[in-house]
Amino acid sequence: MSHKLDADAVRAWCALALDALGRAREEIDAINVYPVADGDTGTNLYLTVESAARAVDDVFHGHATTEPASPPAFPDTVRAMAHGALIGARGNSGTILAQLLRGMAEVLTGDAGTSPRTDDAERLRRALRRAVESAYEGVARPVEGTVLTVAAAAADGAAHAPGDGAAVARAAYDAARTALAATPGQLEVLGRAGVVDAGGLGLVEVLGALTRALAGETTGQPAQGDAVAETSATRAWRTESCSADLGDGAEPSYEVIYLLEADDAAVARLRTRLDALGESLVVVGGDGLWNVHVHVDDAGAAVEAGVEAGRPYRIRITHFGAAQEERTRTRERAQRAVVAVVPGEGLAGLCAEAGATVVATRPGQQPADEELVEAIRRAHAREVVLLPNDAELRQTAAAAAEQARTEGVRVALIPTRSAVQGIAALAVHEPGRRFDEDVVAMTAAAGATRYAELAVAERQSWTMAGVCQAGDVLGLIDGDVAVIGAELAATAETVLDRMLAAGGEMVTLVLGADVPDAVADRLERHVRGGHLAVDTVVYRGGQQSAPLLIGVE
């Protein structure tokens, strides 16, 4: 019996898609060879849909507190699904899927001029067509033989399909399956590897879930022969040749993803700049909120472009690396990796260049344990060293480490309380030595680094150093206010003198987003003039949370 396209159907769709991608995730990861063979497409799609499903559940739970006898409004549910996918989108395919859902939402909610009286079948036909149009608009350089091709085929299949909404969904699903099986003949890298497009396979799973939701299913396994993994057309391309030579030349070194608050004009300029910087550019969203994805060699420049366009946050930078790509192609984990949480784009680029998988934070918004678990998964290693770089993240990091251990990853949590301690730990990291020895060395380096930060008081309050007023510069040493001053550089000099009174060999200065280089120059001269044999290193951290971070080793 067919089910009406309503709020309950959307919730069932999200749940079924999440279940399907959960079962297919490893297979999709295993055939991920384009645009970069980093083996995470299935995981990225799963996390994208998980975010969408969570947003839909939140709408239902919120509505139940006010009107428990009825479901939430259909437009509210659809918008929540699209927004959840947008803010949770991961990777190239996840970002495109978010835009496909956004395009569907424009039609299903009536925002694109669809009459509320339009029947489900026609609404679904138009929604799938608008989804494809919006996805192509979001991708800078569309390539056929990818998820875009599969999406276009689904829309074509639905366009003239007779029957109700369930029949249209089935026609779209069947057309997508056929298109997926043809992708190895359209994209050379797929043909050489003997696989279908990973993103396309994920989309077929999502469309299959829609078909089942409109057929009245809510949970459970698909019917025998209904899953894509059971079709002979797909199985014909799923061979053991994934370790074949897949390279067409040098690939970009980094994947950069961030959410961006910006207007349309600024995003248009951003597209042009990022297109010149790298590859696999996808910019999706609208109404002031965008999800940006690009592969580049200069991660810092990609983030800087976002800063110029608006306000980027939830910045994620992943270092591909030739060795990592080769390990992923053969589906072998790296032996060891480091995951670091950092507060600014400059530090994110610095840690990524050192080989770490980075989780960049936004002021006032700490990452959840699932976000850290995802980063550990992206690191794709048997052994992971986790650097939270924030005292308040210790419990969250511990929970993430415990979850990763249940998935077979050996995780060591080094309780770094500041980014400068994380930098010190990374500096002595040696993947070639025994895991325990490496962890001990990194822990010792972090522990031997005293840390301080300069902050601006937001209100009058009592501190360990006395009463401060709003606007005062606070010098915090090892987490406690030790100095209250009126000016950043002078206060930092006092902090440095106190820290170096107990000795030190190296001073690390990490400049915040708005701190001029002249401050660093002044502090370097101060250290050189008053503390012989102490070296100083300066990084442009870009953090918004604190104007200056200081480390003394």
C-alpha cells in the first residue's frame, strides 16, 4: 500500500536511508576511487544523512511537546531534512547529496512555486528535476559518470513515469540503478578500477530508501533482490581490481570543508577564487548559509578565501598524502595517525601540514564526541594519538576515544590543554617508533610546555589577580588569570617574564585573527633582550577565541 508524501514519510525516508547506508558504508568506502581514492565516501554519505535524520527527529520531538496528537507540518520537516544535510555534509558526495535534498525541498515545500494541490507524483517529478539542476549549479566543473549522472538519470526516469508517488519513486530508483551500472564506461578511472561510482551507489541507496518509505515501510531490510548490492548489473563492476593504478598525475594534498555565512555576491567571488586554487569544488546552500568543499594544495589559502567572503566555521582540513592515498587504494589502514583539535585556520593548516587530521573549532562551539570519532575514522589508522588541545574537551575526547576503541582502533588520549601543547607534541611525533614510546615522548613534550593565553574581559569580575573591568586584557597562565593589563603587547611581556622566570628554551607565539605582526616583533625583541639563549617561533594562528597564545618549553 502506497504512503502519502508527508512528514511521516520524510522521517521514514531518513531512517531507512541511514539504515541502508550503514549497511553499505564499507562497500561504498571500498570502491571510492574518484575524485580522490581516500576510501571515505560511504562514511561521508552516512554522516550527511545522519545529520539530516537528526534534524527531522528534532522537529518531531519539538512538535510533540506542543501538539502530541499530530505530526509536524510537512514543509517544516522537509526544510529540516535539507538544513540538517547541509550543516552536516561531509566530503564531495555528501555535499552534493545535501544540495540534491535542498533542491527537492524547494519544490516539496512550495518555495519553488509548486501548488499545494499538486499531487505527490507530480511534486516528486518536479522535485527530482530541481534537485539535479541545483546540484549541477553547485559543482564548479561537473563530471559525467559520477553521482550527478545518476541523479540526472533518476530525474529522467521519474519524468514520465505513470502512477502515484511510490511508482514515480520506483521509476527514479530503477533508472538510477541502470545509470550507476554504466558509470565505469563513462569515467576512465572507474573502468580501470573495475568499480561503479561510489557516490552514485550511495545515491541509489538513498533513492531506494525513498521508494520503500513511499511503499509504506518504516524499518527493516529491503526485499530480496531490491538492494543495489544484489543487482547483477552492479555486481559485474564490483571486482577485486581496486588496487590497480588509478593515478592520472599529482592530486591536491588537502581536502578543505567549511560552513560559511556569506551573501550571494561574496560566494560568487569565492567560487571563482577557489576554482583557480584547486579541484573538486562544490559550493552548495543559500539564504546566507553555504557548505564549501574543495581539494587544494594550499589549505590556508582556501580558508583565507572563506574569511574574505564571510564567516567560515566548522573548518575541516584533511591531508591526503601520497602514502595515505596508496594505503587507502589497497584498503589497508595506516599504522599511526594524529588527530588534533585546533581553534583557528592558521593552526589547522600548520597541523595538517605536519600530517595530522584536523578538527577546527568555532568560538563558543566545542566539537561533539561524534565529530572527534569521525575524525579518527578519517585518519584511517590502526593507532591514533588524540590531541584535544583544550581542558574543557577532555571528557568529550575521552568518550570519542572509547568509541573508537570499540571499532578496533588503538587510541591514546594525550590531555593537552592548549594548542601550543599540541604543537609541542606534534613536533616530537615519530610514526616509525613503537606506539607507546611515541605517546610517552609526545606526552612529555606537551607536559613540559607551560601555556598562556591573552584574552579580553567581557565584564567586571573577580579573578586570581584581582578585579578586572570590561575591556581589560587578561593574561592567563596555565588556565588561571595571573596578569591584568590595559594593552595587549605590554600585558604579554609581563606574562612572558613570569613564565620565563622558571627557565625555558623555546617560546611559541600564536597570533589571533586580528593581531598585527608588529605585536609579535615587539615580543620577539623583548624575549631576545631579556632572556638569553631563548628562541622564539611565531605562527599566524587565525583563532578568534584569544588574541594571543603563548607556549614556553
